[in-house]
Amino acid sequence: SKMGLNLDKPDLRAEMEKDMKAIAEGNLQKDDALKKHLSAMMKILQQVQDKSKQMQDYLSKHLVNTKATDKKEMLKNSDFAVCPKCKYSKLLLRLSKTGKMFVA
């Protein structure tokens, strides 16, 4: 992404599922797995918080105090992330018919 933030974490989910299976089999303590995964999620949260000012500045620069026609033009190149499902398509900010912003 333009902001250096990748929120797609399939490895984290796979690791959680592996640990849940180990808990069910009695090979891992629930509290140990919980501490491990909460720590990983806290690191991700910290990354988002660290980028929040940059994200706010980007959105303000491109979306605040502009006419709908100007917004449409700016949004043509407003990719900010990659689709977490297909890992290819870029997620874009779009303007609805009513003038509200949404991610597509």
C-alpha cells in the first residue's frame, strides 16, 4: 500500500487455528496461546496507530473541502490497499451517488 501498511494476515490466522487444535488436543495451554496471539495483535494495532496520522493527512488532503466532481477525479488514483481475498486487486476509495465515501 502507499502507506506501507498491510493488514492482511493469513499467517496469523493459520497460526491461531494450529494453536486452537493443539489446545483441543491438550498439547498447549489456552493462556499461553492467548498471550502469544494477543501480543501479535497488539503489534499490528501499534502499526495502525503509528500510521493513523499519515492516513488522516492523506484522507484530509484528498477528500476534505472539495466539490464532488473534484473528489471523483482525485479518487481515480486513490488506491491504498490490496484486496485481502484475491491479493491482487487494489482497494479504492469511491464516491457514492449521494456523495458519501466508501471502499471498493
